[in-house]
Amino acid sequence: MITLKINDLEVQVEQGTTLLEAARSLGFPIPTLCHMEGLSPYGACRLCVVEISRENTGSRLVTSCTYPVENDLIVKTASERVLKARRIIIELLLASSPQSKIIQDIAAEHGVRQQRFRQEYEDCILCGLCVRMCKEQMVAEAIGFQGRGDNRKIGTPFDTPADECRLCGGCMYVCPACQLRCTYTQPEKAICGGCANLQPPCVDKEKFDDMMCYMEPCVACEIIKEK
């Protein structure tokens, strides 16, 4: 068993467990777009970043879905540094796919109210879910990544219809950009804010280093809704 601390809570988990699995098993919410049970971890969306350190050493950010647990590791899932990084990542995702309801919901949950990067409208976010679904679950490998850098995209070999494709729709089912669309119809405005809680009842998180609580949904928010 591996012993480590997650949000000041000392825990023991089996070797080979990822930080994402360990944190979620304890009830600590960590957002992610490219991770799905049954598919290999990829670490593409970067939303699941956490802050890790050891006694008397500096800290750094890592993707929790790909980082295995280690003895004596100190993990923070919602420190000020982590939340700042996540908000920047959310803005970048909104620049690529502003009308994805999943991304809009995550933006609302993290208090993102602006998007400062060049708008790409409805581009693929290159999370790789469709590629892994096609290969690992459908056992087809009909699609894959092509190119590098700005030219990186997902397609079929030689951009021709793939004989291996069975038109199962699995790639569309898992795609964050293909799923439910936000009802907002002006993509030039990156954030609709329709799902946002504009008057959160919780204590101002900016005055603290970490998230005030990890309950999902927030009990205080649920009480306000009932009233």
C-alpha cells in the first residue's frame, strides 16, 4: 500500500492507482474532459491538474489522471495555484469549442466569466477520447491523430473513408465538442453564463489558499435553491 496526503488527509491506496482515482475515491472533485473509465489515461485536456510536493521541497503541477501515487507525496487538488491554472485552461477550451455544454458547465462551476484568447469557434479540442474509444473499445482503429503542433488533427488514414469504420457512433458519443450543445447562439461571445450561480452563498474563495469545501453539490447552494 502507498501512503500519501491528499488535501491534508493521510490515506493509503494500492500501488498503481492514479492521483485522480485516489482523490475521487475520497470524494474530492477533480474536473476532466479527456478521462473516461475504461479508456487509457491520456492527460490531454490538463483540467485535472493537481499540485504535488514533498516535505521541504517545492511544488509543481501534474496531470492527476496520468500520475501514479507515491509514498510521502503531498497533494492539493484545489489550491490557489491549481484553480488559477484550471481557469486559464478553461478559457483555452472555450476558445476552441465555445458552445460545448460540458465546457460551458465547467466554466460556470469555476467562475470563469471571460475568455481572452483568439476564438476558434467549433474546433476539436484534441482530447483524444474518440481515438481511444475507436481503438480500445470498438477495436477498429479507424481514426487517429495526424500532424503536429498547429496542424495536429484527427482523421482517417490518408483522409479517405476507412474500411474499418462500422459507423457505430462511439466517437461522437464520447466527444465533448459533439455532445449536447449550449443553447447560446452567438459563438463570438465565448461564455453564455446561463448555468452560472451569480450569487454564490459561500465564503469568498479568493481570500483563502484552498477551496473552502469539497462537497459536490455544495450543501449551501442546494439550500439556497430550495428556498
